[in-house]
Amino acid sequence: MNPASFYSIHAHFYQPPREDPLTGVIPIEEGAAPYSNWNERIHAECYKPNAELGNFSHISFNIGATLLDWMAKHDAYIYNEILTQDRLNYDRFGVGNAIAQSYNHTILPLAGYQDKITQIYWGLAAFEHAFNRKPQGMWLPETAVDYDTLEVLAEFGIEFTILAPWQAESNHLDVSEPYRVQLSEGRQIIVFFYHPQLSAGISFDPSLTVNADQFVHTKLLTHLNPDKILKGDPQLLLLASDGELYGHHQPLRELFLARLVDGAGSLAGLVNMFPSLWLHKHPVRRSISVREFTSWSCHHGIKRWTGECDCTPSNGKWKFYLRSILNRLAVDLDQIFEKQVGQYIQDPWFLRRDYIHVMLGQRTLADLLAEHARRSLADDDVLRTQLLLESQKERQLMFTSCGWFFEDFQRIEPRNNVGYAAKAVHLARLATGIDLGSRLYPALNQIRSDRTGLRADTVFMSHAERLSTFLPDIPSFFQQ
């Protein structure tokens, strides 16, 4: 086999945040038995065995920041093992194989410009905090893309991202090499397009992932570009899937992956590779445009997260209502934040962006405010700002994409999004005395589960009542 033939496995590791929005504790999930919750079960079936097999050193991968934070708290050994496997590549090649992910798994084309900045910057900061290096690439949640998002990636120094082939504006796409996308003001970003048939095969056809050697000979080798083999041109077959495929969605597939990346491929004359290292060795030769408002898991663009589409064929109107309500709430929360914090902070959005360093424990709030404030702040101003920053953190969480991914409102993901909204409203009220909750109830009443009849206003009210019990009421000096 031509030595210029390469392959790469990219695994997107992520779990929706299952923690109770108030307590931060994941409730008992009966379906995850014999484990207490799905995080624990998926960790035991996927993250831990893949780390123990050394698979994280041989693949391209990203891990959602909220999942990585959970892992650090619940299994520090495996957390550090994953980081170490990336570090080995960085020390050897000067580039690592892990890439970053925007922070809260927000569908970025549906987010405003300031939210794009916050999500991408928070994701970069979380990555650098964990991996102790800057990332070359960033995974976009659901690979949902628009040019404004790519512009922000480029502004923050991200070199590449990974997209589905149908997100390319081309009828003659060659997925065996990356492309350059031209942006404004001379900026650019590189896009790797994953191989559609091979990626879908390993994701949805368990029969293909039984024998790694057979997979290489019957699938990988047969999808190489024969013209490039004749010319000796380098080519890269990139296969992308959810990382939970390897051991959770398909039991024992962590063993398939281990054999695939450390034995089966090399015996067939293929070279295992990851995108950062490919760019380190090979120039990008072509340019392309991308199709905006597209994703890898919805062939209707991004409708899955805005309303009704055939991806979830049951009544999807509740998704439209939830998106509309939370968008309106976000505008109200932002106006409060900007008006209140803008009295003593020159750029409230720059402050929100940098708040990730407080969230990560890298800085104190006092240090952050001393850097951003126009003047020395009184204690009540510091507390008000802290409450509004925490409100903004919950406001980011309430757009977690998982809340719209599935069919029914009864699931924990959309209920949690409503819970985050309730907490954002409560914290804003503590800071300012302004109650945004009362205007939400009539609209939330339109959202209900087809299976159980559970309504979103009921969920919101339940969280609001618990918050009033567990968090203090409005401090008296805010009412003066």
C-alpha cells in the first residue's frame, strides 16, 4: 500500500449535563442501573476502558468541558490518564491530538455574536486549563456552522474544525484532504470533512465493528482514492462519530478501536494520523465554501433545534415555543446585565467572557473586577455583579442543545434547560429586584409532554419554589 495513505478516527465525547440545576448533583436514574446515573454507566463502559487501552493516544478527540469537569471530580485517575495520552503526542510531535469544544454545547448558528464569543472563549479556556496547551482545532456542537461562528474561531486562533461532507458548498468534494475556507479581512480556517459512508457505517452498523482487520480490508482500503494512490499524493480518510460508540452504544467496541488504531491499519499499509499532525506535515491545497446553518445530525439544516422536522417526527411545536421563550428571556436578562453592570464596568460582555477564569478557579472575582471596573466597587456592587454573572452562566446553560434534540419534553434535558432558566431569573431577581418569571408562565404553558402531559410552567414553578427555599431572598440593601 502506498505510504501516503492515512486514516484518522475522530471521537466526539460528550454527555448532556444531568446535574440538578439547583444542587449540582445528578439524581438517581433508574435506567442506568446498576449505576446511579448515566454518567457513571457511560464512564464505566466507554471513557474508562478506552483510557485504559490507550485509545486516547491514537485518535483525534474532543471532550465537552462539562463532561470533563464531571470526570475530574469522579475519576481523577482516568481524567489525568486522558490528558497524559494527549500530552505524549504533543511532546513527540509538537501538536496534540485532542481538540477543544465550545463550552455548553450550544447550537452556535442560533446564538448571537456575544454568545458565540462567550461559548468559544469559555471552551478554549477550559481546554487550556485541562490540557495545559492551546488547541489547534475546535469541535462545533452538532457541527452546526455559519460564517459568523467560523470568524470567531479564526479570531481566537483556531486553525481547523471538522464538518460533515454535506456541509460543503460543492458537488465534487474530495473528503480525502482538508480545505481552506476564506473569511473576512484575510482570515481563513481549515475544514476537515469526514468520510460519510465510513463514518455512518461505524456509527450505525454494528456488524462492521466486530473485526478491525476485516474492517480495514473491506472498508478502509476500498474507499481510498485510486487516482491519488497512482500519483503518490497523500490522502487522509477521516472517520467521525460519537465517542460513546466505543463501548457504550456498541459494547466491546473499545477493543475494536484499540485494534483498528494500533495494529490493523498499519499491517495493511495505512498510517494512523490526527488532523493537527496532518496540518503539521501537509499544506492545504484547495479552498471551498461551506453551507451555513447546517449540521451533522439534522439533514434539514438546524431545524431539529428550532421546531418541527422529520428527525423527530412527533409533535415538535414545543421546541419552537421553548426556543422562542428562552430567546426572549435571554434578551431581558442581557438588558438587565448590561444596564446594571455597565454602571461600573466598561465592557460587561468582556467581563462575562473572562468570568470563565473565575469558574475554573484560576482567578478570584475580586481580581477580575479590579481589572475590569472603572472604579473601586462597594460591597453591594460586587455582590450584585457576582449574582448577575452567575445568572449569565445559567442563561448560557439554558441553550444546551440537548434540550431540543429528542422528541418529548418529558426528558431530563429540556426540563433541565427550563431549570437553568428559572435559576437565571432567580439570580437576576436577587441582584436587582426585577422578577422576569411572572411574564414567562403564560408562554411556558404552551409547552407540554405528549407522553405525560407535563407542562413547562409546572417545571419552572417547581424550580422557582425550590430556589426560594434554598437560596436567600433579596438582600435588604438592594431594596433601598
